[in-house]
Amino acid sequence: QVQLVESGEGLVQPGGSLTLSCESSGSISETAMGWYRRAPEKQIELIAVLTSGGKATYPESVAGRFTISRDNSKNAVYLQMNNLKPEDTAVYYCNFYSNYRPDWGQGTQVIVSS
């Protein structure tokens, strides 16, 4: 069973930046990867997808501010977050964006507050 470990948690002021990392215990080179988040009392939300071919897509809520990237040699996925807003406060998770999806990791907490 593939395990996913997210890191990079932090408390940042509005307008600040943060980079999250996700390491997979298994290969990710052949699969699309996604970043998700769960804000307090809300359902989990898909916020970034990066295909194995390098195409990235984002919902309007984060487009232009977030960038997903990957390093297949490290089985790692990253999320660069800029111009953070209080509504970005959530626990962030990565996972495969495919029919097969490993168990969710513990996630990493991001708090945006002044």
C-alpha cells in the first residue's frame, strides 16, 4: 500500500507564501497527482491536478496563486502557494488523481491569519 506524507505546515499572514511537499512511498511517474484541502466544517476540495505529462489545472479559487509541480525522481509533489488568503486556511492533502487512490495521509495544516 502506497503511503503519502505531506509536510510544510505553517501559520502565515494574508498575502504570504508557503510551499507544501508530499512524498509517496511508491512511484508517481505514471499517474496524475492532486492536491486537496479540507477547510473547517467543509468538504474536501480538489485544488490542483498535475498529469503525468505535466499539464496542470486549478479551480478558480486558487488559479493564478497556486502552482503544483512534481519531481518523479523523488516521488514527490509540491504546492507553491502565493498571495494566501484567510479562506485558504485548511488541512492540505495530496493523493493520486486516478481510479486507484491510496489511503489519505495525515495532511498538513495551513493557517492564514494576521
